[in-house]
Amino acid sequence: MLNAVQRLDTARETNCTPEMYEQLYRRSVEDPDGFWLEQAKRLEWVTPPTKGGDWSYDPVGIEWFADGTLNLCHNAVDRHVEAGRGDATALIFEPDDPATPGRSLTYAELRGEVVRMANALKAIGVKRGDRVTIYMPMIVEGVLAMLACARLGAIHSVVFGGFSPEALAGRIEGCASRFVVTADEGLRGSKRVPLKANVDAALAEPDHDTPIDGMLVVRHTGTEVTMTEGRDHWYHELASDEECPCEPMGAEDPLFILYTSGSTGKPKGVVHTTGGYGVWTATTFSYVFDYRPGEVFWCTADIGWITGHSYIAYGPLLNGATQVVFEGVPNYPDHGRFWDVVDKHQVNFLYTAPTAIRALMREGDAFVTSRNRSSLRLLGTVGEPINPEAWRWYFDVVGEKRCPIVDTWWQTETGGVMITTLPNAHDMKPGSAGKPFFGIRPQLVDNDGAVLEGATEGNLCITHSWPGQARTVYGDHERFEQTYFSTYKGKYFTGDGCKRDEDGYYWITGRVDDVINVSGHRMGTAEVESALVSHAKVSEAAVVGYPHDIKGQGIYCYVTLNAGEEGSDALYAELRGHVRKEIGPIASPDHIQFTDGLPKTRSGKIMRRILRKIAENDYGSLGDTSTLADPSLVDRLIEGRQNR
Ligand code: ATP
Ligand code: MG
């Protein structure tokens, strides 16, 4: 196991010392209702709640703060203005093209803009309880649309702007949404994304039969689009400054529907509610990032994912924070763009994903070291296990060993961060997410459900509910019960495998569906992948099991190399030897396939289920591929497999 990295002396008063963490954690599990009712005071309620959690995992029913009423848009926006913080900067917009002027909004301006958006939504007929599909580029209006829905009590369903018309149609249909907010076009790395045309195509899909009552179109690039009379409206023509009060909502009223990434199967449309989700994102943002007023936060996720919901639209704004909204991509105009943005806006917190870190690392240090980055104070990662090698690079090169890293494990279904180190309370261990957040009770169980104690490895469950937990799968409570609560009765099963070490740190080993069993030895994919990535020439690796006559399962590795490197027989042998040395002969790869890319979801996660099928030579039934980022890659991978 790698050595722990000491807590860094950040020379400022901390919001959570090691002692405070222990004390607060103990309180949060001994008296969850008292603890969370206390945390609920972070928000302003119309009717403050008197009830904490009321939940059961068998049968499944979950409520938090059920007798409270509030509005989250009020809490994210108006409240700060009313408290005299209207002049503080809320959003700093950084466009795709660095030569295009950006824009920045104070909280007072944000309030004005949200009201305009809410009035436009009203003008097309949106009312409390309606579902509104948001299919937007990463521009300020995307965040405005979410907040405006919350203001009116409408339920937003954000669909990532990179999804195809077909995927969009399925998600509009999935929640019988009768309203769409979109833009003429989006921009990503100078490429134009025909958003409005995609919505038109989605609505024209032959099996799409939910009529749309109204669509708002934001003019962004100014390109010409087709507007259907009576249905489609320009946002700027309907926006108005009339008063638009916040609708008081029940804590358990749905706030949004959001689909999971689709790494392990058909995406699930999970439902989050107002009060619990609000308290959870406000509390986790504050502790995990240790944010102070005036500092600049930047989460690079798209609002199409849960990370963009919890740590762009809600968590930071509920805390009155200043944050960057970035339209672009890490490699445009060049691989130094992230660091340019950091310098330009004096960013203090960077929260991104392992896929981006590995992609930037692949291009060498010069893109990073040629930029200043002295404003950075804390780095975060989320989405996949981060290989220790990538962690080290993030820590040493990007953060110059002065910025703590928070490796935050969580899921769409958990609403916010569940396992992480806190910047001033814990030592860090590269590759480990760390310790449970307040109120989170992780449990590791074996395949029969027997509870495993101490330092061990097993299937990660959570035994008690927390405020940010998803309440259901939209329109399919049975799928919710089946997916998360039926494998181990009475527990929430995450689907992830996990190790716990002697210090009580958690190490996510990958999806349990991906666990490989070699001659009776169970192995997580993360460990073998990290061994491969620790080789100087390897950029990324994905490891799957495939049927093997003698071992039961063999180890099949897909490997991408650093810029300028090429696969060869010599490198093949070298990598096998490297893994044997790093982990042991049992983990020795049976096959290594060099590839120019790995199949990933649109949110950047490796889809091992597809790689498993290809390794098994089973190309007929690749399963749901609707969230695949680059479908053409699959053919190249199959070709590579057949040439072996
Ligand atoms: P689907 O549920 O549709 O298969 P998904 O699980 O990828 O897709 P998300 O909710 O976006 O959808 O991702 C949650 C998963 O991401 C977790 O279950 C875990 O496997 C992985 N993950 C997230 N953060 C981390 C992290 N810090 N370390 C390790 N794994 C992580
Ligand atoms: Mg999942």
C-alpha cells in the first residue's frame, strides 16, 4: 500500500480539525435527527422542519425534514441579496473560445436573471410540478433554467448537451416532459453542437409520442434555426422583469430527475427532493471544500451530470460562493486551457475527474508548469477511482505539493459526497477516497451478505439513510427497490467493490460486476489498471475478465499510451512484467490490446461492460450503448480483438 501523504499545513483556521471530525461524525451517527436538523439551519425555511429522517429500506420509503417547507432558488439566490451580499460575485462565465468576452454576475444580477428566466418559463405555461427538460450548453442560462424551475416548483430534468436526438427523446418521454429549454447551438472545443436541431429531431422520432407544449430557445451562437410556430419561443422575447415570487415547496417535493451515467447498464432516472438534497449539498460543499467567502470555486463538470447539479447549480450557490462556469474543454485551444482559466480568474478550488487528469498528464508537464497556478488552494476529483500515479501527478505537478486533494466518492443516487478526506482533518492516501462523511455508515459485506469487520474487502453498502439520498427512480419505484435494496435486504447497495484498511480508509476497487476471479483469487479492476498506469509509457488502462480454460477467468487489458509512444511486442512483454512486479504473478495479464482510446460514457467513465463483451468475442449483444461518447471506437476495438 502506498504511503499516506500528511495533512498539509494550510495556515488558516479550519472548519474541521481531526478532533472535530471525530466528534461530529460520532454525533451524526448517534443522533442523526438532531445532527441533521441542526445542519438544516444552513438553509432558510418557510416552515422550519421539526422532523429529521423517517425512512425504511424494507419496504423502501425515504423522507427527510418532511414537515418543512422552503424554496431552493430563494436559498441559492434571493437570500444572499436580502442579506446584503448582493454585490458578491456569483458566476464567472468563461466561454469556449478564450478570445470571446466572458461575463460575470453578482448575486443581485443573478437574481434578476433568474426572475427573467422564470417569467419566460411561466409564459410558455410551466407550472408547479411540471417536468421541464433542459438541453443546454455549459452557459449561464443552463444554470438559470435549473434555478428558475426550482423557483416555480417545476421539476427539472437536465439532459447532457452532447446526447443524440434519440437519447434525448427517451429522456423527454421517460418523464413525460412537456417543456424544453435549449439553445440554438452549443460550442465545445470550437465545434458547434446543433442543440435546437437535435431537439427538433428528437421530437420527430417515430416512436416519440409526448407532445411538447412549449420550448424556450436561448440565442447563443446566433445561427439560424427552425422555429415551430406556437411551440417554439425565443427566450429573449419572453423574458421579463416582473416580480416572480419563489413557490414554497414541501421538503419532499421533487426538485429534479437526473439520469445516471449508464456505465453499468441502461441509465436510471433518479429523483431528488428539495429539503434533503438542499441540506446535503449545502453541508457537503462547505465541509469538503472548506470554502471561505470571496474564494473562487471551479467545478469542471457539465450540468448534465450530478456533479454539475450538486457542485455548480446548488452546493456553491447555497453557500453564497463565487464560481466559474466553463463552456469549453480541457484541450482547446491547447492542453493548457485549464491552467489558463485558473490564472485568469484566480481560481482557488479545482474539482475535476480522473479522465481529465489522465488526459492532461498524457501530454506532459510543460502545459501545466508554463502557467502560474499560484491561486490554487485545493484540488478535487470525482467520477472514477483515481490511479495513484495520476493522483501523484495532480498533487506534485498541478498542486505543487501545496494543495490538498479530496478524492470524493459518490453517485448520482447519493446526491452529494459520501466518502472523502476533509482537507484539514485527515491525511491523504493516494488512491483512497478516505473516510465517511457525516451521517454515512458504510458497511462491507461478502456475496452472501455477511458483514465483514475491520480491514477487509467486500461489496459496499450503506446501512442508514442520509438527507441527500435519491427517493425513487422516476415512475418505477420497483426498479429503485430492485436495483439498490434487493441484493442485501435492508441495506442500500452501491454496486461498487471496496477495501477498508487498518486506518478505516475506504478504497473503491471498481464495480462489483467487474470483479475478476482468477484461479479463485478475486481482483478489482482498479488495482490492475493502476499498476499498468504506473508504467511511464501508459496513459490509461481498462481491465476485464474473460473466460479462461485453466484459470476460470483470464485478465484482458486494454491500454492507451502516452502521446508519442507506440505499442510493440517488447512493450507488451515489459508491461506484463511490470504488473507482475507491482502486484504479483497472479495478476499477470493474459492479453494486452493497445488501443487509441477506451469506450467511455459521456461523463468520461470507462464502460468495462462493453470491453468485457469484446474480450469474450461476443459482439452481438453489447447492451445499452446510448451513452457511449464515441461509438465508432467499438468497431476499432473489435478489429483489434480479432487481430490478436
Ligand atoms: P450507471 O449507474 O448508469 O451504471 P454510473 O454508476 O457511472 O452509471 P454515476 O452516478 O455518474 O453513474 O457514477 C457513480 C459511480 O462512479 C460510483 O458508483 C463509482 O463506481 C464511481 N465513482 C464516483 N466517484 C468515485 C471516486 N472518487 N472513486 C471511485 N469511484 C468513483
Ligand atoms: Mg451507478
